[in-house]
Amino acid sequence: MMEFLNLLGLLLLSAIRTSTPLILAAAGGSVCARSGVMAMGMEGFMLVASFGAAWGAYTFQNAWLGLLVGILFGVFYSLLYAVLCVTFSMNQVICGIGMNMFALGFTTSMTQIVWGTRAYSDTVPTLDHIQLPLVGDISVMVPLAILLAVLLWGYLFKTPQGLHMRIVGENPLAARTIGINTKKFKYLGVLICGLLCSLAGSFLSIDHVNRFVMDMTAGRGYIAVSVNILGRFNPLGAIAGGLLFGVADSLQNVVTSSSIPGQLLSMVPYVVTLLVISFAVRYVSSPAGMGKSDD
Amino acid sequence: MNTIEMRGITKRFGSLTALDHVDFTLQKGEIHALLGENGAGKTTIMNVLYGLLQPDEGEILVNGRPVRFRDSLDAIKENIGMVSQHFMLIPVLSVTENVVAGSEPRRGLFFDFAKAAQQVEKLARDNGFSLDVRARAGDLSVGELQRVEILKVLYKNAQVLIFDEPTAVLTPQEVDELFLTFRRLRDEGKSIVLITHKLGEVMQIADRVTVLRDGHLIGSVEKKDTSIRELVKMMVGREVSLGARHRSDLSGKVKCSIRDLSYTRGGLPVLSDINIDIREGEIYGIAGIEGNGQTELLEVLTGLLKPDSMTLTLDGRQVTGAAVDFIRSGIGHVPEDRLQRGLVRNMTVAENIILGYEDKEDFSRSGLLRQAAIQAAGTRLVDDYNIKTPDCNTPVSSLSGGNQQKVIIARVFSEEPDFVVCAQPTRGIDIAASEYIHEVMFRYRDQGKAILLVSADLDEIKTMSDRIGVLYKGRIVDEDLADNFDDDRLGCRMAGVDYVPESEGDDDGKI
């Protein structure tokens, strides 16, 4: 019995750690989706920020400056997405996937240039952990992720600004007829998403572990898209959805018994993604204007 | 002083001049109809007034003061409000949120929903609307949605209210209620602009009428000094014979018989127990508010949708199979949405004219298209059906709506099907083209063919049909000779209400 409880505790702790980047990205993604822009580029935003954070931390030998560089990289990259999709009305799926692929190539080449090998960087300083009651030593990003998700929920559903953003996401033309600047809100949505994805990406390289690794995000940006749907495009839903995926992902770290092959356990998060996409999606209605250009 | 004065407004879209030095004035406390055909520039000039479009030339004065609108926010600040033809409501939000959006009451940083709901409730009560202000907009009926739109404009304290074709989606009873609201608002000193192409409405409600044609101002007249005949002449630019028609005597034998048609989707009945017989030389009209099963009925009758049960016979022969079998058995289809189902935009007029008939002997042989024959057919039909196009190799997308519709009409009717399913044949096209299409339909009927007409335009149903069936929630709830229907009876049956004639005995007791 004690052993089981121990295992459960370990699973939860591990789930919280692995779910943190998903919660951050999905919470950002829900704001982006609510403003009517598909959050297709999250994988790329995270990856670029992840590299930026490692590079910054390595160059300045300071994790906090690394985080700052990571945010700058990620937000700049999301700004590029906003310019292409909002100002130039590019197809958001194609643009997002293109930017994700570019991010992979770019960060891999940069790793080669900076550290001489494309596989991984040298070790870099990491963010200090904090002590919390009950859970003990934990990354500062964990409470930050929860806090940001709650704040964004309040913004979206409790403020007039949030109402405006949701109207833009539902029907941009209707928003324009009541005098709402649709482009402003779409930019804001994408940039908030970029900021949160930057935190998520930086968490991976200068907190979760202490180096950047090629393709570090490994599809988390795409998983965040499905967490986003599962959470009904609501930042609070992103917390719940993120935890579900965290648990799925942590099984392989915790359940080490030989009875279940590790490969099967590694499959779990992707299987959950598939299940979400095939079954949950039909019960969740996306913002009606998502993915459409306004004019 | 005029509440609104627009002087010499010109608006160009590329090489097209949508408005050419148009003047428009609006006085306090009047209902002003803006009349014109589709594409005359009515909506364009109102979009300019509401700040959604910026004019290339001209100026706007509000209460004598020149103003410049960069966007609709500027217009809202001048107390101008607009109810668009397509409702600008967010179905997932509550009535309250929809009404106050853009000028929400706040408490600190937050949106004060309780206060907003209170304000909207009061506003609705003051205007005599009964509405649940906490309901989701998506759950409301069309008439209620329109009331929400009106509240939305009034909440922003509009003194000038622009309505773009507000009656297009309403039942006759709802139209009456809307006009009552108009009169009340006018008596409160507000000014109303009614964009419309329906002359009956203009004569019923307007104080003054401004007519536009092809982006030009034709003139402004007082309602009391004009007549329908004069307005039509102003609108079209020539005399038009209105409502000249003769009914079929319904003496032919049954051409097309629809028996026991039922269709359910996701467990819900969409069409139930529909039985219709259409005779030779008859136009049978389906009246009904959109969304009561019309689309499904059309798709079933053209083989695009497989019903749960139906026996469809044409001249005694049973018709089954896929859409292509329906076409081959002699059922022509003029689809509801010409750009979605009727035409391939980027293909030429000639190619569109053979669409669906391309594997006929005339147009292809041993798997190859016979270009010369297609060209010849295209050229002949462009000529026969008065399609205005440089030649039949022009892409159909560069034609006007009316001419695009004529391409479809030419295709369907030239194949001489026994039975034509004709949906919205004149939606969104100019009077001249619709007049022509109606003529083609009448001529075809008089050759002894059968036509099923589905249209959202009640006037069209009444003018064209020999018999009318009213479709409500997937059932034919009433069926009679067209001449036995008046607006009251149609409206009641379309809304699913029992109809009680005001004077007894003048009805044949069918209901």
C-alpha cells in the first residue's frame, strides 16, 4: 500500500513537471484561438524560445538572462506569425506548419554553429527552484503557469477587453461594426500565445534539463493544440487538459516494472492525443471565426 | 436642418464606380426608404455613412456639422447605428453580452454583467420586446434576433437607425411587428433608413423614398406624391409589367408524384410524410421560413441526399439511384446557391452550360469532349437566353449575378427535362433578369412540364405558383390553390400556427 502511494506521489510530481510546458502553451494557445487565429505555430515558438534561452543562459552564464533571451526569441517569432497571418491573411495552417519546420532547421543549425554539434548544447545554468509546502522543491514555472492561466481566464471571461477579443474570434465583421479593432486583438492574441510558448520552451532547456537538445519540444506544441481543444479554448481547461497529458507522459518515468514494455508507455501521450482528436473534438465548438481572414 | 446630409458621395472599387456623386438627406423623425435593385449601391452608401467604407469623394454632415468617419466607432459616436442584413450577433454569447458589446458597463477592471443585464432588460421592456436577456443568442428565433439587433443599436443611443433589408427573413406577422417598432421609434424622434428593393414595403411604411440605380441617384420623392408604378420606373429605368400572369387550369395528368418522403438526421425528423403530386403544366410552390427542410427536400428530389423512404415517379416510371440517374431520368435542377452547387466559377460559360450533361452523346464521344459541339451549344444558348457575356469562353465568375443565373437556367431548361426542381431562381439578381427567368419558367410550364419552386421570396411564390404547399418543420402543413392563400394564412402556417380566417365561410374548410 505504502509503495503504491509513493508511486502515485511520484507520478503526480512528475506529471506536474511534464505538464507545465503544456499548460503554459495551451493557455497561450487558447487566447490566440479566442482571438480567431489558429495556434498552429506553437511548436515553432517553443522551439525557438527553447534554443534562445539555452543560448542566452550559456552566453551570459545567467539563467534569468537566458529566460529573457528565450522570451525575446519566442515573442519575435510569434510576431512574424502574426504579421503573416493577420496582416497578410496567409493560410494559418500552412504558415504555422512552415514556421514549425523552419524553427527545427534553424535551431539545429544554430546549435551546430554555437556548440559544434547539432545534437545538443553544452550544459547551461538553470533557473533556481523554490520551496513550496507539500510538494517541496519545485520549479518557479509551475506556480507561474497556474497563475498565468488563471489571469488569462479572468481577462478573457471577466473583462470588457476579453469580451471584445472573443467577439473578434467569433465574428470579426460583427466586431468591426461595433467599432472594435480586430487586427489589434488578433495581434494581442498571437503575442500572448508567443509569450507563454516562450516560457514553455525556456522551461524545457533551462529548467527541466540544463541544455538545449535538437528538436527539444518533440511535438509538445502540437500536443498543446489538442490540450487546447480538450480544454475548450479556456485557459483553466488548459490546466486540466495539460495535467491529463502530463500523467500520460509520466507513466513511462514512473512505471518501471518489467511487465509493461517501455515503448508502450512512451506511446501513451500520443495515443491520448489521437483519442482527443478523434472523439473529444466533435463535442467542442471552436471559435466560429478561427482560421478565417477578416476582410 | 437635416439630421444627415451626404453630398456628392463617390466610391470606387478598382475600375468599378459603385457610387457616383450621390446625395442623400435624412430628416429627424422620418422613415426614409432607400430603394434600388441589387448592386444599385444602397448598401454601399449606407456602409459609407456607418464608417465601414471610406468615400473617395464627397462629404457627410451630421446636424449641419461636417464629419469624417474613419471607422464605425466614429459613426457610433455620432449616434448612428446599423442593423445589417446578415445579423452581426455571436450565437455563443448571451443576449446581454451581444447588446452591450463595445460599450459595456464596468466595475473596476471587470465587465459588470449583472448591471448590463439589468440595463438591457429595462431597454427591452421600454421597447415592448419580451426577451430573455440571459439566453444564448444562438437559441433565439429569427424575429427575436432582429429585436436583439435593434436593442444593440438603441443601447448605443442611436438617433439614426439604418436597416439593411430587414424583412427578408421575417414572416408577414413579424414584418408587421417590425413596422410597428419603426413607427414608434420615428414618433420618438429617431430617424430610420430602410434599405429595400420591395415596393410594397416602401408604400406601407416610408415617409420619403430615395431611389438609386447603378450607383446613381435617380431622385428623392415624398411617398404621398408617388406610386408603385413610378417607383418601378425609377428603379429599373423603364416600364415593367408587374404581376402579369395567368394560372394553370391544372387539367393535365400527374407528371411527378412524390410519395411517403421521410428523412431523419441524427435521430431527428427533417422531412416527414411528404406527399406531393405535380401535374403537367403546373408550378408547385413551396413556402416556408428557411431551415424548415427546404434544402433537404431539394437534395432528396435531385438525388443528392438519400431519404429514409420515398417513392418518386415521373410519368409513372420510378426514379432511383444517384444524382446522375435523376438527371438522366429527366429531372432538372436549378440549385439554391448558384456559386456553390450551380457553377464552377473559373470555368467558361460554355463549359458551365454542359455541366452535368457532359457525357451526353452531343458533347462527348469515346471519352473525349467534342469541343466544337460544346462551343456551338454555348454560343447558341448565350444567344437564346440573352446571357450578357463577351463570348462563351469567358469565365463565368466575371458575369453579373443575373447572367450567372441565366447560364444555369439555360443549361437546365435547354435539356428539356420533364420536371424541374427550381430553387431560389432569382435570389440576388436584378429585376430585368428575374423577369426574364420568370418568363422562361412560365413558358416551360405552358409546354406541359412540371416545376417545383422553392423560394425565400414570398412574393415570388405567390406570383409564380399555381398551387402552394407550406413547409413547416419538415411537413407540408397546408396545401391549396395559390389564389386561396393570403398573407395572413401563409404567415400563420409558415410560423406553425393554426389559421383562423377572420370572416367565416370564405375558406374551403381545408384547415
